[in-house]
Amino acid sequence: MRKPKIVILGAGYGGIITSKKLEKLLKSGEADVTLINKHEYHYITTQLHKTGAGTAVDRQIAMEIPDLIDPDKTTFKKASVTGVDVQKQAVHLEGGESVDYDYLLIALGFDIETFGIPGIKEHAFAIRSFRSTKAIYNQIIRQLSLYKEDKDPSRLTFVVAGGGFTGVEMLGELAEGLPKLCKKYDVPFDEVKIVAVEAAASVIPFFPKESIQYTTEVLENFNIQLHMSTKILECTPEKVVLENDIEIPTRTLIWSCGVKGNPIVQDCGLPVIKNKLPVDSFLRVQDMKNIFSIGDCSLFMKDEKNALPPTAQVALQEADVCAKNIVATIRGGSLKAFEYHHKGSVASIGTFAAVGKVGSFRLSGLFGAFMKQVIEARYLLNLGGPSLIIKQHFGFSKEPVKVTANQ
């Protein structure tokens, strides 16, 4: 009897954890599992701001996928997905190769939402992937080096667009990382300007007033300029244009304002709503019995009007249920409806401060920073056990991760 083929697209939080769960749930020889990802590493998305500011070495953020999976149970294939043929049940890869499937999980992550603002796509630096944040770091180094030649102050002005969790974490990391980089490249840090721009009335506007006030005070203590209730109108290679006739001369705009589903899902012959794949309560793509989708490229409605947000916490909880439902489908068993349970959120603001909320309990300061570390350690525990935690904190290699332009 032919073994069913399970193909997982994407090795982000949702894809990698689903593959790990399947390794535990499937019996030996029960199915062939193939994990396809466009690069050989899995990265910790919630730590990408550290890559951007150069405050962590590559191997603390990016881990080799073959080291995370069981090669006897999961086949890893490094390849870029170009499309899915639903009728023939085949995944098309760059270079003309295709992979057949019986059961498919689409967990391809997100793309950047620019909201049609002129120049963002061409000139802004997005916090989107490990490669994109490496580009941010390289841009910072380049501007520090060029400033020594022409003393152009715009080279030392770094603008972060977006005051949500990602933006706040990037601001905090820049405030801590730039003094060290300036010292290394012999550039006066007192000439550096860090600017935050947010269209809402405050940073982290979805948080309680006390948390907003605390975050604002920490950022101001870092001498970060805050432009709240202000929209970006345009980005050029030399400046950012804001509302109210404000222009900020800068060579570096870091974008953290919004995400949308991976563009590949548009051409798969599957239903698409708001650039995402709508899924039922069992995480199956609408009207499909053998195709599942989780994470940022899926649309799961928690009620009639609201969808779950594109967060790591959502993807991780979906992965657990998705793995169980894939196995239940193979065995002809009953599927489990997915229920999301929000366990709280914590955003770091540098190394020694954070802000968050767990249930009705508000976190801030050093304790919040500690809890952020606990959350990250818990993920590593689920991913690779205690040995991975030890390796990522003490035994990591300082060899840089090689990235290419198409990653």
C-alpha cells in the first residue's frame, strides 16, 4: 500500500512546529513528510530586531533546519515554491521541479504591506525576514562609513515606521546597539538621531494607558524623537515626507507597519480573501479536505467580523492542532476544531526593559524583560529541547549565516 505524502510549505513557526509534531504523532512508515523552505535555516522572527541592530550574532537567531528535524521522519528540501496545482496535487518549484502531495500544509508566512505609499517598496528596509534584517544592519554600517567621508547628517538619522510591537522592539535595539557601532566605526553617537513615526495617537495603541505611558517614557529616555498621529506620505532615497509638511532627511527608513499574505497564494487556484487563504475551524482551506493553511498566510475568523492576528503565538497554537488534524485525516478519525487562547504579549525595549500584558497582569521594566526571555526559551524548548536552549545561549557558532538576494 502506497504511503500518503504530506508536504509542508514554509519552515517558519507554523511549518517547523507542525513537522516536529508530526514526527511524534505518526507511526513509523505511516506517511512520507517533506518540508520545503527556500533557505536552509529557520529564524526566530520575534528576535529579528536584534539582527537589524547587530546586537546578536546570526546563529542566535537563525538555526539550520536539518539540525532541528529528524531526517528519518522528515525530508527537508531547500527550494523556492512558485505555485500549487490543486487539480494535479503538485507543488511547483523554481527550476521546473514539482513535488506531488496527498496532504498539503501551506505555511508560507507573510509579505510586507506598503499601503500604496510611494517609495516604500523601493527605498524602505523592511523587518520581514532574516535576510531583510541583515540588509538593515548592512545599511547602518554603510551609512556610518559614508558619514566619515561626507559628514552628511542624514546618514546618521534612522527612522522607524510603525509603533507596534515590532517597531518598538526595533527602536529599543537601535538605541542600545548604535552607540557600540558608532564607537566601533569612530562616529560620534551624539550626532545620531533615532526617529519613530506612527499613524495612531501613541505607540502600542492596543495596550493599556499605563503601558503606553511607560513605553513612551523609555523611548524618550533613549532620546528617540516620536512623531505620533502622523502618516508617512512618501519615501525617497534621501528623505521621508510626513504629514503637516514635515520632511526628515534620512537614508534609512525601517518599515514595520503591516503585513499581508504571501503573494504565492494568489495563484494557487484556491479561494483568497484579503490576500490570505480562508480556513475552516479545522484549519483546512475553504472547500478543501486535504489542504491546510496556518500562520500569516491563512485567514481564521475568530468571530463573524474579526480574524486572528498574524502573530507567532497564533501560528504555534495552530501548528499543534493542524498536525493532529492531518494525522486524523489520514487515519479517517475525527478532527479537532481550533480554539485560540491568548496567553499574553511582551515586547522588549532593549535588553533591560519590556512592556507586556498577561491576562489582567501588566508587565514592565526588568521583570518584563525577564519574561520576554522566558517566552523565547520556551519556544526553543518546544523546538529542540533543553539542549537547543543551551546551544543558542552558550554554544552557538559565530560564523555568519550566508544569505542570497532571492531569500
